[in-house]
Amino acid sequence: LVNNLETGTLVGDFAGNGSVFVGTDGSVYVNEYGVAQSDNMGSGTRAFKVSPDGRSSIIASDLSGPVGNTVDKAGNYYFNNGNNNTSSDLMKLSVDGGQSLIATLEGFSGDILLSKDETHFYIPSWTQPLIRKVSMNGEVTVFTEDSQLSGVTGIVYGEGEDIILSNF
């Protein structure tokens, strides 16, 4: 017990070791990035959904080192696939199970932040000092670029409209 918070294991012997996102229903979404290869592509091939009571299910397979994830209000799952030092693919896994490519992004992409109005994503690049803005139809623009953004992986909302980042 630390700071009056209790820690525990929701799922034991679990292959999910990538990004984590908690849906509005309390389900936890976890990618299997796997082990980094020489080009930083992960060896993992799956994405999981874990119910609040600890039941794990595979929601996507045949992936390539998935990184970053988020879920929209309709329950569609978004993730970066095929991440390596050169590029990554922003993918959508629809509630009905269909999978589609939204955009191919230059460099290794980190976590994904869905805009509050669900019209676009903010996606950091680990290999470039920038944050991209990607529309739902795949239009990619640079949201901001700064040398302090080198190696960014994590991205979440803070208070109000502030965006909080973590980097190497």
C-alpha cells in the first residue's frame, strides 16, 4: 500500500507489454509490442482487451509490433502498426472487426491521443522532434515541432486543453 493506493495483478502470464488505454467501460486495451529488433520493430503480433474482472481476449492478430492505442466513443480501436525507424501505419479496428489503414506516418510513432471532439489524433514521433495531427480521413500535418520533443512516446490530456508529453 503506497499513498493509500493498492496495487495488484489484473492478468497473470500476459503477453501484452505495449501501450495501455482504459475504455469508458473500464476495459483495458494493451498492445503486444514484443521485443525490439535492430530497426526498433517489435516482435509482437497481437492486441488485447481485458475486462474489468480480468478476462483477456485477443482483438487483433497478425500485427507487427503494435504501439500506441486509443478507443473512440463508438468502440473502434486505433493503433500504430509496423513501427520501425522508417515508418508506421495508423490503423483502425472497427467494432465489426474490419481493419483499415488511416495513414502511413514517417518514423517511429508513439502513443495516440484522440482529440476530445474525435475528429483527429495527435501522434508523437520517437524518431523526429514533432507531434503530428492526423485527421480521421488520413490527412497528416505537423501540429508542433521543437527540439524538446525528441524521443516523445507518451501523450495524454492534462488540465483543460493542455497536452502532457513524456520523452527520452
